[in-house]
Amino acid sequence: MQVSSSFAIRPARRAALSVMAALAVALAGCASPPTHGPSTSNATPELSTQTTHAYHGRFAIRYVDQYGQQRNAYGNFDWQQQGETVTLQLLNPFGQTLAIVTSSPASASLEMPNRQPVTADNVSELMQHTLGFALPIEGLRYWLESSPAPTSRAKTIVDPAQTSRLKEIDQEGWTIEYLAYADAPATGVKRLDLTRQDPPLDIKLVLDR
């Protein structure tokens, strides 16, 4: 991976880690494992790559840093998606920007307050090097809409209480649990948890739309 910037990546990482580590409480709560039988498919995309989406909400992340220490970060997020380009803004609970991540098929960039942008070919590696954790942005483009990504096979579990909704997706090493959907007349996902075992990463998202 080629990362370019006018400042060294290690100081940026340390600065980011110090900011994120100061946010010390993750959202609590887990759902009981679903019992409805799973299905496996070649993830046919329901979403057009030209779709525009915007999400606003809260996040909590639990991850292991480069020294093997467990860290927690939480705050608010703003997600803007135009086709295959995603701009994700992470904010602390007081509304101050922690980082702005932009991902497109050609490149990725990450901005932090009072620092020059860092660019790279791969958004996951860029976030990992700079923030200490990487969000699965490519998968989230679909998972936020309760749909498997079209890039690989996925196992899906339907919500037994409402078969038009998914309860779980297992794909690319991630387990995505849909814990709540918006009440009518609103539509869409309200709350979802994402977990990965290796390297360990837990993400909790609440969407305010």
C-alpha cells in the first residue's frame, strides 16, 4: 500500500489513538442468537451502484490496538454515499470532528483536524494505519440497507417474526446482526451490530436516518 502525506503516519496514529482511547464507553447490549434456518446465496445486489444514501447516527467501537490493548471509541457519524463513493465523518459526542474518511474505487483519503489529508489505495489499510481500526466501508454500503454485498457468497437468516426482513448476514468474516428496524411510517434498519473475530473488532451502530 502506498500512503502519501507530508507528515509521518506513526505520529498521526498515536494522536488518533489518544483521541479515540479517551472515549471510554461502548454501547451495551447484545441480541439473542437467531434460530431461524440460514440460507446461503451468491449475494445478488438489490442496490444500484448509482444509489445515493445518507445516514446519521451513533457508533461504538471496541478494538485491539497495535500493542494488544483493548480500546473503546464512541460518538456520532455522518455517512454520505453517492454511487461508489462514500464519505464518512466520525464525530465525538460533543459534535467535534475526529476524522473524515472518503472512499472511492480509485483511492481513499483520511482527514483529521489540524492535519493534512492522508491518501492511500485501500481505505481499510488507511484507517488501520491512521486510527488503529478499520471499518468495513465496502460491505457497509450494502449492509446498512439490510442486503448482502454482491462481492462474495453470504449466509443470511430471515427474521422469524417478519420474514420480509433479515435478522443476520454472515459474509467476508463479519457477522451482521439486525437488532431493530424503524417503526412505520419510517423504513429501514434502526440498529445493527457487526463483529469480526480476526482481528477482533466489534461495531455497534444506531441509525437516526
